[in-house]
Amino acid sequence: MSIINNIQARYKQANIVEKLIYINLAVFATTLLLTVFNNLFKSQSNAIIYWFSLNSNFDFFISKPWTIISYGFLHADFLHILFNLIVLYYIGNLFIQYFTQKQLLTFYLLGTLAGGFLFLLSYNYFPLFSGQTKVLVGASAGVAAIIIGITTYMPNYEMKLRLIGFVKLWHLAAIYIFLDLLQLAGNNAGGHFAHLGGAIFGFLYVSQASNTDIKIWSKITSLFKTKKKPLRTVHKSKKAAPTKQANTTYKQQKINAILDKISKSGYDTLSKEEKDFLFKQGK
């Protein structure tokens, strides 16, 4: 009983990112155990997968509407859940430094919902998938919403990756989206449509909430723009230096005050002026 009590205590003390990881691991372990028993009795179907995965057949979905959310807590194999939970851990903990834990849960669930709808739409609209029936599982859509959401909020934030060094969030997001687009006609096309659905939700949610024109793709196109060289050199007066330094110090103090307010009360408590100022500095 002490082990169970210890697990319960850890779960209660965990933040929302860790709780989502615990839930996904528990569901995955239960699914594996059920698969073992099914194999012993030569059963072909897994009840958890049957009742909680999202089927591309629209009639099947209508009979089990909860699967539009429940599929986001199931995984196909160990590597599938390992990758999703590693990304969720690092990006999720970064996310809750700037947003509330409740908002992260909202991104996870609504990103899963958006991914599921795009999956259903793609398999019932595109001729390539005509006559095919696929099943969707995985937390990828919810994780994609969190990745693109935090990237839209602060695209120039740099993460340190082993063997690579510091990489900007929008670089990682661009690669992530590009790889999904390349595989839309592959064997796991449904999964990649779901990723894009979650990503679209994350981008639109943050963009609308901020009331600013944040465009990730403008960062990509800026790489191909030729920078104009100045026609002549302008020598600035030394007297301007203290004013510029004071202005920089004031901006940094204001940024620190806003970030402190977010950590205490959440992003939603910021005024429009504070949101606009923070986004301008993030650029």
C-alpha cells in the first residue's frame, strides 16, 4: 500500500505537465496488459483501442463521439509514447512558465480535438483515402498545439539542444510542420493531418488572444530577403549613449515586471498594453 500511496502523493504534487505524462503512461501500461491477456486467449481485438481510438469511418465516430478526445491518451508502441512524452515534458514546462497550467490543459485537449476533426475530414474528403479505414491514436495533436502555441508567443526564444547548440523555437516549429507536410500522403497520413490540426489550433488561439499580427511564416521568408546596405555611415553623438542605456534599462525592468505578473496571476491578467509591449519585445 505504501507504493500506491507514494504514487498518489507524487501525482497530487505534480504540475499539469507531469500529470498528463502519468495519465498517458498509466493508459499505455493498461493497454499493454490487456494485449498480453488477449494474446493468451487468442483474441484479435483490444477493448481499449476499440472503444477509445478514433476511427476514420464517420458512422463509427458518431456511435462513439468521445473518441475525438480519448484517442489523445492512447499510443501505438513504446517509441510512439516515448517521443511524445519527452517533447511534452520539455515544451510543456516551458509553456507553463509563460501561461497557466489550466491553459496548457486547454491547449492539449482542444489541440487533440482539432487534430481529430482534421483527421476525420481528410479521410472523408480526399480521394486518395477513399475506401480506407484507419484508426488514430497518440498525444501528438495536443503536443503540436502546445509547441506551435508557445512558438507563436515567442518565436525567437532559444532552446539548447545536445550536439546542436542553441536553436530558435520558430526554426524547430518550421522543421516540425515541414516534415508533417511531406508525409501527408504516406502510410501514417492521418497522424500527420492530426498534427497539423493541433498546430493550426495553437497558432490561431495565441494569435487571436494577443490581438497582434504574429506570422511564423514571415520569419521563414525573411531568410530569403536581401538586406540593404546603408548608403553612408552616420556617427552618433556620445551624449546619446546614456539616454539609450537608460531606455534599455527601463524596458528590461518593465519586461521583468510583466513576466513576474504572469508567473503569479497568469497571462490572461495582463492588460492589452502589457500584452502588446511584451510581444513587441519578443520580436
